[in-house]
Amino acid sequence: MAGMRNHTGAGRAGWILLALLSLWLGCTAPALAVDRRVIPLSNLRDGQPEVTLNGETETVALRAVLPPVVGLTSAVLALSYENGIDILPEKGSLSVFINGSPVADLPLAAFKGPVNASITLPGSLIRPGENQIVFQTTAQHRAICTVRGTYDLWARVNLAASSLTLLSDGGVPEPDLAMLRQLLAGADRGREPLAILYPGNEVDVDHLGWGSMVAQSYGLLLGDQTPRVMAVPVPGKPAGGAAPTLETLPLPGGKNILIGTRDRIAPLLGETRAAAVTGPFLAVYPVPAAGGTGGGPGGGFVAVASGRTQQEVDQAVMRLADIGRPLPTQTAMIVTDAAAPAAPPIPPVQAEGRYRLSDLGFQTVQHSGYRYAGRIGLTLPAGFAPVGDRSILFHVNGAFEGDLGPGAVLNVRVNGKSAGAMEIDKRSSGVIDNGEMPLPMALFRPGPNLIEIEAELPPAGGTDCVFAVRRPTFTLLDTSSIEIPGFARLVTLPSLGGFANTAFPYGGIAGGEPAPPFDLVVVGRDPAWFGAAWSLAAKLAQRAGDLMAVVPYVGWTAAPADNALIVGPIAAVPQAVFASAPLPADRLAGLLEAGALIAQAKARGEPMAAADRRALADRLRQGWSGNAARAGAVRTGMVPQPPGMAGPALAADGGATNRWQRMAGDAKESSTAARGWMPDWARRVMAAAARYVNHWTEEDAPVDVAALAENTEMLPEAALLQYRAPGAEPLTWTLLTASDPRSIDRAMRSLGEAGVWDKLRGGGALWSSAAPAVTTLEASRPYQIILNPFDIGNLILILARNLSQRIELLFALLLGTAVVLTVSMRLLLKSGHQERSGQGRSGS
């Protein structure tokens, strides 16, 4: 018994000692983070998940919108990078900056494999909202001190294997309206699409219009990243089951917006929340961290835009879409300050004139090394149309110094093409004072342009790489300037390149002038088609830099009265849509169906064999050979329009379309007022002149459809076509189509991930998610839009441009002018001779 008592006492003492030890460890150990967000750096940009820096020095900046967190303690930046084998270790480094502050100086040594680095950042260095991560390399070749040697210098950051981890001890914050826009653009959910929820199983006109406005504002929030938007139906109460609520909805991800009138979404909100909808209503509610199929980190949310009537929902949606005005720090609000969204600041657009590089955001740079590479952005208006052989002049102020050898040169490229070069004359001591370099205007395009400046500085002979003290130096002053001469305000359509760069004719034209409303027509029933339409509208708003006025239509009754975006499956698109399209409906459908089969097999991980692809293409061509003359024939497999889709789907009050048309009419009136007063007779005269000008430019270039099926690797699954609408008015239709919902979903995802958007050209683009390339169709039957019809100088420039492009017309005009002058001179001389002869006879 004594032994037992001693053992029991020892056990109690051990337990007490263990408890004290645990308490001590709990007091001394650092507190574990309640919230840990891991943000892959690949979420920060489209395209390939890597950043490559070339040459001796280069800088790349990434924009990171960070979500709000509570009690941020620290952040960890994990980088995985590699570099070339020719970098001299003593002279190579990769510097990292966060919001302008240096945080790391990593070595670039001889390549032995990828390098992994972990950088701990103080919590005060980063902030919720927009942040900037900058990579800057400095490198020198270990053996070759020449311009050629600089091409061996490179470093590559693997964004997919790099991340930014946010550690906080306050957990996930309760969302409010003030932080809603940070949550929408947050990099932690950068790869997730925005889900727009709608009650019921079908999207009506109102929800199509409301969703288009929300999607446009979402695109503006994302900056340059390609937005993806999906439509998610919310079914009603199942038979014998409980009605779904916001907490039990199977949401696809963490970014969700529910739109609808109070009566339609009240079962989802619950009695308490629905009772708060007493006017235009905005709210945001959290969702479970692992709710639905989205899973992912915490911080998911559902935003709600509602009202008692459609008009109140209009006000709530427009207030949500007005990203220029902040929202209050509260969970829900009744909108009392509803107004039309204020126009954002006019983006800098360069028209005629001379611009210093400092005005374009370029600062004086001094580079020490053998090759300098710099970039300058130049944004031209949508109506930029160069005339003949005119050039944009680049006036250079700079200097070449140091031990230069022969062959020093300054090269300039415009949009990736060589534009000019300037050799450095040593007799002028390498100083460039207002050196004039003409850059062909034909290399520039409407919208953003990239001017690349590259200085090659060959060293004098006998220079040693390691012990080179006085390396060549190049200085480019920001007092250099770019002079833009006069150009015609004219747009030639179809042009998917201009559509992708400037959103014309659907977005803003230039210089703050708003574009007229356009029709958004969706003819498919599946939610994928509405998501594709919203994604397209969001991308166009990005390029336009502002919200666009939209008139929504679900289904097809007649040809749109304005410019139109048409989205739908190829089998449901009416034949009238293809009346002036560059591709006949039946052959385009065959191409898309075949491409969808190939892409679907690859998506399953079972790529189709080359022989099977060839057999598929052969069957296509055999099917076309029998009806080559029936270019516009209707396919036998064309699905007729369902009765419910025959016309625009109206809301319960039967006036949804009229209401959107009235709102668009108000926007059109403001657009007309912005352009100034124009009498009706003048409009008719200018319309007639435009038709006459278009008659000069129309050239029917039919598409060789059989050639599109020759490359079995490139059979498309989606198509984006742009062409002139049937009729006398110069209206533009742009058609986005595919064979089935899964194909359009894959195609819209590849717009950003594969960089398809930046490859759009001509009058049509066909692409597949199974291949990164894009098949471009040349523009057939081009037509022109005169933007400043009452500017006489602009009309003269347009005439000169058209004549320079049509040599036969210019020759005929010159020949006619010569004939008229000859005949006139002969008549004048004859008349003068007769007068002199008459005077002579009268004098005698």
C-alpha cells in the first residue's frame, strides 16, 4: 500500500509538472496564425506562369490585389527561379521590391537547378488592396564582353511554384460593402470565375442586362487580367425538400453575386434579410470556407443586389457597378444616392502633336553595359488611320559614352516590328541632340502601342570581362519626344484587332466621347452562353475603360437596330445572322463540331490519334464537296428555335425590353449631346457620303473553308466573327459561337490562359482549347466609319488615304485632271486667239 501511495504521488507530481511545462510553452511559443492565405503568383497575370528577364538589366512589375485580413502579422514571399549558365556570379543578382521597398537581393550564380528562396516580410509592408511586386535583374557575361553575349543573360521566375503567404492572427474578416471590390479582385481567388446567381432555371432579359453591368464593373476592377464570368441558376424548393438558403447553396466558388427582385430571391434570403429590402438594396454575406464545390480558402462571399421592383434593382445594380464611388462600411444598405455612374478619368490618348517621353510616363535612364532595352507605351485613338507614307517622328536626346567600338546603333521597334535605326557618329562625341528618326505610321494601330528602344554598345577591342572598369554607357533623356502628324479619323471594319484593342464600335471611341448603346443578344438556353456573353462584355469594358450601354435580348425576333454582340450555339443561331457572315453556317458548324470532338478528347486526357483526326477532316471535306454552290444553305441539322426562344424573353411585367431600350435611349441622347448638334439633313448627306466611300473599299474576299480543315491540329471549337450587318446602315455584328456549352466554356477559359484575346485579327478568329494558335480570317467586304464627318480637314485626309490605297482610282483622277486642264487650256487659248483675231480685223 505504501508503494502504491508513493507511485500515485509521483504520478500526480508528473501531471502537475507536465501542466506547468505546457503552460510555459504556451506562453513562450509564438501564437499560431488563425488565417493563412497562400496566393500563387501565377494568379497575378494571364498567359504563361513565368516571368523571364533578359539582358544585363530588366525590370518586370506584377500587380497584386490582396484581400482584407484581420491582424496581419507577417507575409512570406516564396520564389522559385533559375538563370542562364553564362552569368558572372559576382555581377549577377535578382532584386525584389514590394511597393517600392527593397526586400531581397538574390544571387544569380552558375546554373545548378532551380533556386528556392523564402523572404519574410513585415506585415506593415503590404496592405489590403493594390500592391506591386517588382523583379529587377542585373547580370554580366562571364566570358563574352560583346552585344551578342548579352543575349545569353536571362533569369526566369516560376510563378506557378512561387507564392505570397499572408499570416494573420485575427481570422477571416466579416465582409462588408466597403471591402467588396477588394474581395472581387483579390489575388487569392484570381483564378476563380465570378458567379452571377439568378433565381429560376432560365435567364430573362432583366438578368441578362443586370449581369452585363455587374460583369463590366468586374472587368474594370481586374485591370488587365482577362475576366471570367459564369451564370449559375438557383433552383426553387424541390418537391418534398427544404428550400435552399445562402448558407446551403452549392456555390461554384467564393465570388458570388445574387441579383433579383425581392419576391424572387426572398426564399434564399430568409424572412429577416428579405424584410430589410425596402428599396434599392445592396448587401454582402459570408459563405462557409469549404462551402459548395468551390472549397478553397476562407473569405468567400455572396453579394446581393435587389429591390422591390425591377426599377429598384436597376438602381442597386448601377450603384454596385459604379466603381468610382466607394461603398459604406456596413453589411447592407438601401441605396439613396443612386445616379448614373460618373465617367472615369479620360484615359491618356495621344492624337496629333508632340509629346515628351516624360508625358508618356518614361523617366531618364542611364544604362551601363553593352545592350539597353527600354519600352514606351503610346495609345492612339480608335479612329487612327494613317495616310500614305507619313511617319511618326521620334526626336532623340541622349548620349553614348565610354570605350565604344565601331557599330554603335540605336534600334527602334514598333509592336514587335523593326521601325528604324540610328548610327552613332563618334565625331559628334556620341551626343544625340534632337536626333530625328521617322517611324512608319503603318506600324502603329489604334489603341495601345509598344515602342521598344534598343541601344547596342559594342566595346573597344581588347576589353576584359572581369576587369572592365569603364563599360559603355547609354543615356536616354525624358526630354526626347514623339511627334504625331495628322491622320484621318476613320475606322475600317471588320477588324477584330481594333475590337480587341479599343472595343470599337461597342466601347468608347476616343477622347472621352461615349459610344452609342449596342444590342447584346443571347440565343442559347444553357447558362454557359450567358456566362460567355458576360465575359465578353467584361473584357470589352476593360478595353473601353468605362461601362458600356447595353440593350439585352434573349432569343431572336428580327435584326437588331444597332450594333450587336450575338452569342449562342451554332445550331440555334438563326440563318438570318449568317446572311453577310464570312463563313456559311453549315460549314462553320461542321468545323466547330469536329474541333469540339478533338478538344473534348484532349480534355479527358485521351488525345485523338492523328489518323482519326485526318479521317474526321476528310469526312468534312467530302460532305462539303457535294454542295459547294450552296454557300448559304441551311444545314440539315439546324435546330429550330424553341417556342420560348422565338422572341425577347420579357419579365413578369411584360416591359423589360422597353425599359432597357428607354435607358439605352437616354444614353444615346447623352452620347449625341456630347458629339454636338447635328441637323438631320446633314446626317443624311454624311450617310450618303459614307456609303459612297464604302463603295470604294468593298472587296468580296470569300473564305476558303476547305483550307481551314487541312491542318487537323487546328480544327477550331469556337469562332468569333465580325462583319457588316445586312441593310443600308453601316452596322456591325460580332458573333461568338461554338457547338455546345462545354466547348464555349473551354474556349472562354483559353481567352486569358492561352492569350487568345491578344491574337485576334481580321474579320474572324477560330481557335481551340486544344492548341494555342488562332486561325485568322481576312476581313471580307470592308466598310468605313467616318468619326468626324463635319471636319473638312478630316474629309480631305480620308480622301487622300483612300486614293493612296486605290492606285487605279488615283491614276484615273490624275488622268482626268490632266485631260480637263488640257481641254481648258486649249479652249482658253482658242478663245484668246479668236479675240485677238477679231480685234485685228476691226482695226484694219
